[in-house]
Amino acid sequence: MSENAAGVRELADGNELPVLGLGVWQVQDGRTCVDSVRWALDAGYRHIDTAQAYGNEESVGRALRDSGVPREEVFITTKFYPEGGDPVAEAEKSLRRLGVDQVDLYLVHWPAGGPTRAWAGMERALERGLARSIGVSNFSAAELDTVIAAGSVVPAVNQVLFNPWHRRTRLVEACARHDVVVEAYSPLGTGRYLDDPTVSKIAGALGRTTAQVLLRWAVQHGLVVLPKSTHQDRIAANAQIFDFALSDEDMAVLDGLDETGGTEQAHENKWW
Ligand code: A2P
């Protein structure tokens, strides 16, 4: 496999999702965001993850157009800001900001007002072709069960905080039972696990960076990873995760760092 040939996961609805995406949470709108997305596309990323709440959809759209990479080659995710408003009307606004006709994936950003509140509107956005797939983010196993029981479309994806310290085994297993692909946000712990001695030891032995080890660990668990960076060299290096593998022993050592007790919850510090 060539170094940047990121794999793809097939979603339950038949659409394909690249395993590596650039996350742009906390990336400042304007030049910083445009450059970061552009560097990612230049480095071979074909998946960008933004949200209405991030305030940088216009910059994502500008970088996409400037890159010259054909629209159909890039998987674009945005997320419905769930504290009010209508998912259809808000999707239309996102499409205008992004400058595209359709997003590839549209997620309920968190289960504000309960897991089902936004879902009928999300299904309408799908029916109207505003998104090719719909899903959720920050949903626990119980919340996923509830939305699946109430809706007619099963969420294609659940995007959650996931890294060795937040392994959420029971949530990941619940998603697998429903054929819901799990996406890892903050796979580097928003940067705070990059100097961890356990990860550093494994990285040193493999001649890899700690970021690459953390991303590879999540990929080997079958997740999609969404690392964030605003530095060109880091963005490029974070994509070099498809030309090596962690041994079963290294996987087990990293698995042992979990502090969630294998929880079925999506978050320890809910803001909603
Ligand atoms: P920066 O944006 O300044 O490059 P997460 O993906 O878990 O949210 O982590 C993102 C954080 O990790 C950001 O602060 C980012 O900083 C930093 N980061 C991302 N990739 C790397 C890397 N390869 N080396 C060092 N820091 C990184």
C-alpha cells in the first residue's frame, strides 16, 4: 500500500468513508483553516470533518475549491448545531457556506434535547439530497438504541471522543452490532497524550511519532480517525499510518491505558 493510500470504510448505506480525515475543530476560520485544509488535500487526505459550531465551513469550502481536487474525490462532513433550528434549513446554510451542492455526511453534533429530537429533520435532509449519509456524534449506546428504534434510517456513523484513555469498548461494540461506523475525534487527546511515556516507548521502538502510533491504534480497532493540526509537517506526518502495523502486544499495552472502564457512554464531561 502506498504511504498515503488511506483505506476506506463502507457505511451501512453503501457509501464509502475514508479512514483518515482532517478534523478542523478549534482551527481558526480564515487563513489558518484554508491553509490547513489545503495542506491536508495536498498530502493526500480525502476527508475533511467540520461542523456548523466550528464557524469555519467557508474556509473549508474555499480550500477545497483552491486545491483543484475534484469535489467528488473529497468526503466532506458537517454537523448540525443541535440546540435549535431545523436540520434541513441549517444544512442548506452549510451548503451555501461550503459552496457545495451536497455534503457526504451530516451528523447531529450532540443529543441536545434527547437523542431523537433532531432525527426526523436529519432524515428529511437525507431525502432531499442535502447529504449522502446521516449520522450522530456524542451518542451513548442507549441513545443510539433510542434513535434507531424511533427512526426509519439507522445512523451511518457515531463520532465520539476516542483514544487509548477513552476506549469505550461497550459503546464501540454496540455500534458494531448496529453496523454503525465509529469515528474518533481527539484521537491525540487534543495533543495531551503526545508525550506519554508508554506511547513514546512504542513509537521509539518503531521509529514512528507518538501521533502516528495513537492514530494507528485507533485504525487497527476499526475506527475512522480525525486528527487536527494546523502545521503542514504534522498534517503530512499524521497521514503516514498505512505503511506500518502495531503488534498484538503493543495494541494490548495501549488498550490497558483505558480510563473509562470500557464504558458505553460517549462522554465523561457532557456540555449539553
Ligand atoms: P497543532 O494544531 O498546533 O499542530 P487531536 O487531534 O486529538 O484533537 O489533537 C490535536 C492537537 O495535537 C493540536 O493541538 C495539534 O497542534 C497537536 N498535533 C497534531 N498532530 C501533531 C503532531 N504530529 N505532532 C505534535 N502535535 C500534533
